[in-house]
Amino acid sequence: MRLPLLIVALVPAAAAAQPKPAAILDELAAMHAFEEVAISPDGQRVAWVETVLEHGRDTGRAAVFAAPVDGARPANKLGEGRHIAWSHDGTRLAYVDHQLYVAPIGGTGVAVTKLTGYVTDPAWAPDDSRIAILFAEGAVGGGGPLEAEPIETGVIGAAVHNQRLTLVDVRSGAVHQVSPPALHVYEYDWSPDGARFALTAAPGPGDNNWWTAQLYTMPAAGGAATAIHKPALQIAEPRWSPDGAAIGFIGGLMSDEASTGGDVFTVPAAGGAAVNRTPGRPASASTLAWLSPSQLLVAEYVGGGSAIGRLDLASGAVERLWQGDEAIHRGFLANYSTSRDGVLAAAIRSDWQHPPEIWAGPIGAWHQVTALNAGHTAAWGPAKTIAWTSDRFSVQGWLLYPRDFDPARRYPMIVSPHGGPASVATPRWPRPTDPALFSALGYFVFLPNARGSYGQGEAFTRANVRDFGGGDLRDILAGVDAVLKAAPVDPKRIGLTGWSYGGYMTMWAITQTRRFKAAVAGAGVANWLSYYGQNAIDQWMVPYFGASVYDDPAVYARSAPIGFVKRVATPTLIIVGERDGECPPPQSYELWHALRTLGVPTELVIYPGEGHRLRDTAHQRDVLERAAAWFDKYLR
């Protein structure tokens, strides 16, 4: 389950002086929404992807732009698409819009394939003669388990469309699928000489088996893939060293594909023992790039922010180059890219007070490339970091103050645990489903990074294993106590909301405490035992629970909200997408049915056609309005 960016932290209607939810959403919809950024290998140009909006609505399309880093010329639009990749000579850009496109700088893109299926993740060969892509032939959808699951009838599970590594000749458009048909490839990297690939892969179906993926190498010409490392947990970001002798990757406990955090490892490219290069480091690596055979550039989560440093493999020392209260990462909604030498970088930078823009330049000395959101100001209040102690852990979170804060008043507060659980709440300009929007409507907003989060190292991330709803809930409640000592929050007017794992924590918390006077549970889990057999990604659960539900049902039962549902007195609104494969609607229905039977105020809304991530802006607005009314009724 994922992810902090998907938390439906929804806001209550406030007093007359506060803006209405619709007005805030209209303001957000009027902004430029950046999805990806990529700096050219020589660091001279930057490309990015923007969501295409029409009349304040997300069309589902995206546009690709490129501009000189020095701002000497304005940006030009290359076409519509996503998944951008520079050629090594920096003169062309590849991107995907159902097909693979190539655009020269200053020109427009031309399709170089005519494929039937799902295409993603292009990467140029070292000599720029070919482009590798990931291609699921015949697949009608793609994009991972966040998207709406297909409607299935007939023989279920019979069709598996594995995502295969595929080569495209740039001149002729000839296509050659090179990875074995039985493997679903998640990530890959060209070897420096272009003769081989490193890849993370597992037998299909792809959405479910990412958690069991291994590291492979294979010839670029095709043939057998050789497994060189079977990780104890999850693996991401395979990167070949410049001399071709080693492959670096990030390994650790990860609850979601493309939400990466863990330690940095290297393994000989010919196979052998993997070496943890950052053992015990109190941070979570999210992105890496080789600077030389002996050094890596590593972006990592530190506390509730990010940092970039130079890792020396011989000593294990990390020289910090930059640190800030924002998110810098690749993977899901990637917002960071480095030049070939690792000296320059581009990023989509924002925090709660500064809207997103493209920045580029030397790491730690970026300059602003775009000013497309100039004039947009925060409709919510400022934020500060909160630290507290829970059990043996030092825990961190963010507290946003209400808009137009008056220290003489006492305010209601919304607590919002993030999704994941292996994720982290960091400062960012809000999206339509972001918890910061509570602040715009007159609430304190508390975003705890409880145990299980990234930012404090692997021991902290793994501290909720076989303990869902135990220590993590204690961390959250201790954090609420810390906030009550630091800010004028009314302890009788505290609400709770979250999405995915945050939705589960909402469902769980109302069975364990009556501190929360209203709740909005988005895409949660009410019953881990039934959930195991309903969801499309059950492999994520084994590392956390230690066994399947069939081997150890007791560990699942003790964390299941439904087993304690007769304790609930909190009015609870429950929302979910109709075709959510990560947290299927029967979980929400099961809790709603129990609360309704027990006479607890409740309401269930299922959004047609939606997956784990709500895509339709009309549905996002409806969720916001409903939750606003719900919290207004019980907390104002």
C-alpha cells in the first residue's frame, strides 16, 4: 500500500472567514503540475513533464518540455507524453505516449514504434543507436497496482502480460524483445559497454511479485537472465558501475514498488556476495548514481526531509552536499535527476510555502529555471517540525498551523498518518488530496512519521514488523501529546484521516482509543485475514507479518480492526475506489457494515472506475466536500 502523496487528508468546512474547499481546489487546478524532470547528461538542458489541464480538470494527458539550464532560450514543447530520457549526446529526448517517441531539441517528437500493449521507461544505449523500453505486449492497461484493476470475468488469472525488456532501433524502428517471456522486469540499467543489462525481475504477475524480485544480468542481445543476487527483502535502483565490475542497488523493507528506501549495497557484476555499504546509517537511501568505481552519489530521506551526499565505498563515509526540508527522489513521481558526472542536477522543488518549479545547477547551488507558478501563494499556514520520544525511539513529524493563526484561540486538529507504511511525510506543495489542505480551512494538521517510516534507518523502518497497530499507534498518540504541549489544540476536537496504510491506521485507531472524535478512512484494511485473499498484491504482506495468513493467521488477526469493532464510538466516513486492487472495496464495506449494525454514525462511498489512486478530479472534489461536511459536523 502506498503512499504519502495519496493520503486523502480532507478538510472541514470552516467559519465564514475561511475559504471553501472548492475555491482551494480551483486554485490548485490553475497551477502548473510537474510530474517528472530530467537533466541532459552534459548538464546543459533540462526536460520536464507537466500534467495537461483543461478548465481546471486533469485530462489524464501530459506534455513534454525542454529548455536550456541557463535560461538563454524559452522552453519548447516537444509533444505529449511521459517517461522522458535524454540521449547520451544530449541532442534528443525519448518519451512515451502509448508509443515510443523521439524528439530533437527544438523540434517535435516522432513515433518510432507501432506496438500493441503498454510501453514505459525508455533508456538510450551508450552509443545512442538503440533505446530500451519496458513493454507488456497485449496489455490493455499498466502503470502498476495504483491504477484501477481490470474487470475480470471468466477464468480469473489466466492472462499474464509480463513487462519485458525490449530494444528499439532508433533509425529503423525495429523492435526486439530480449528478456525471457516468463520474467516481469521492473527496473534495468545498461552496462557501460552496452553489451549487457542489470535488471530487477520476477515471474509474473508483475503487480504482485515485485516484493520477491531478484537482481539479474543478461546479454543485451537476448537470452537467459542470470540471477546474481536474491535479496532478503526488497530491491530497487540497479545501477552498473562505470568500470562494469559492480552493480549498486538499494535494499531494505519496502511496502510499495517505486517508493524506495533502504541501505546502499554493491554486488560483483559476475555474481558473489552483496555488501551493505551503509549499515546502521540513520537515514533511508532513495536514489543512487555512480560517480566513479569507488564513489556513489546518494539521495536519502533524513528525518522528515531529504539530503544528497557522496558515499565513499572504501571508508563508508558520506560527505553531505545538500540537505533540505523537502522531498528529493526518483521512483514514483520522480522529481530529481543528475548529469553524467554527478556534479549538476535538476529537481522539481517545493515545500508548503513555495509552489513547485524546475531548478537546476550544481548540487547544493541550484538556481530556478522556471517561474510558471509565480504569484501563487500558500492558502494554508506555516509548518514546524515536532520531535518526541516513544518507547525507545525518537520520532519526528510535521505540524501545520491553521491559516490566519490566532494564538489566543484553541483550534481543532486533524491527524493524518501517511500511507506505506514504508514512506515518509515531507514538506511539499499540496495536491488536491493532501493533508495540508486542512490547514487552509482552519485546522492544525499533524503528520507523524511513526515507526515503519523512512528517514531514520532500516531498524526504524522495520520496527513495525509483526506489530501493525502496536508501536506505530503508540508513536502517533505520543506525538499528539507532544503537539498538545506545543500548540493551542483543543484535545476534545481531534480528528483522524489517512489513505491506504493511513486508512488502516484510521480504522485501527478508532477500535483502540476514543481520543478521535471523527474519522475519515480512505482505502483502508478492516480485516487482514480476509484482505490477504482479496487484494492483488498479497506478496507485500509476508515480510511484514513473517508468514502467509494460511501459515500464521493469529498474527494477522491481532492487528485486524474488525476483531475489536465493538469498541468503536467514533463517527467514521469510509471511502474507496471501486476497482482498488491494493485495498479492495470489500474491506471498506466490512467495516461500514459493522459500524452501521452497531449504531455508530457512518457512511460508505465507493467511487466508480477508480483504483487505489483517485484519478477523476470530480471524484477528488466530491471526497473533499463530503469529508469537509463530516469533520465540520463532529469537530466544529
